Amino acid sequence: MDFNTGTGGTGSSGEPPPRSGGPSPGPSRSAAAIEFNLQDPVQSFIATVQAVVLRPVDFFRGILRQGDFINPLIFALICVLVSSVLGGIIGFIFSISVADQGVIGAFFGFIFAIIRGIISVAIGLFIGAGIWHLLVMLIVKPTHAGYEATFRVAAYSTVVYLVSWIPVIGWLLSLYGIYLGIVGIREVHGTTTGKAALVVLIPIVVIGGLALLIFGAVLLAVFAGTR
């Protein structure tokens, strides 16, 4: 497993690496994706954001399948950092003007929120990609492109964090990440839209179901305690 930080998206011949299985990706496969690259962080970040948001099929079809954890991870952390800072500023202003919290307390809360967001997403990426890939191994048969390919889909799908900090509408716009996950899993593993949707949606349904059960149990306990 190589933690290479070189330019992503192409092999030595300039073409993106072949898939390990699944249907033929079509003629647009010849155009490799421009991925985030630490050697050119600003321009490659902007280009990657544009490609993921506006041309997700071509982007995920052209990215590397293995050999580079660092660049996609850093891309995800930058997206989270932007979201945490902008959302933290709103929280900072709210804490001072509405919650009547002191400036120092609000400032430390702002810093803590940024650190917590970065750490939780960094850990969550590896765990979430692991859950996705377990489902890939169970659903996408007979072959797949490996865990690293799944991780890259999860990392680049965090582009929705750039708008998730916007009150109300940001949450709605962040649902686009589900679509990105489905497209990404389909393209990097060469599978069908239906199978990719199962990989992405099963964890959401399971977690949502557990949350509803817990919420219902709490309401039941509160109701029983008031009688």
C-alpha cells in the first residue's frame, strides 16, 4: 500500500488505470480526472471541486483506483476545515449575541469545534469507507477495485461539506453527497447503479432505523416516567 502524493488520475502512460472488473466504462474513459495534488494545492483543489460537483461521472471514472491515500484525505480535511471555520464563525456570533456567552468562551468553543470536526471526519472517513467496502465485497461481484478506490469515493464526496455550514439550505444541498457516493461506487468498481445505490443507502437506512428506535425508546421512557 503506497502513500504516494504524486499527481492522481493517470498512470505512466497518461491514461487512468483499468478497472478490475465490471462493464466497459465507455469512450469518455480516455479523459483522466484531475485530482487534488499537494504539489499544486490551490489550483488542483479548485479544479477537483469543480469536477466532482459538475462532472462527477467523468471524474470518478478517471481517478486512480489505488496508490494514494494522502491526497484524497487532505482534500476531505480541507473541505471539513472550510465548513468548520465558516460554521464556527456563525456559532461564534450566535454565542455572543444570542446565547450571551463571553468572547473567550465562544472563541474556545469555535476552536474546539474545528478540531473536533477535523478529527471526527478523518476517523469517520476510514470507518465509513470500510463499511461501504464491506458491502462492495458482498454486493459487487465477481470483482471490485479494492478498498483504496472506495476510500477515494468517500473522500471526494466530502465536497458537500463546503456548503453544509449554511443554515437549513446547506443540509439540503449536502444530500448531493449521497448521489456522489452512488456515482463514485458505480464508476470506480465498474458496477451497476442499483448495486452502487445499495452500497451507499444500506448504512443510511440502518443508522436511520437505529436512531428512530432509540428516539422511540427515549420517548416511551419519558412518557412512562410521567405517569
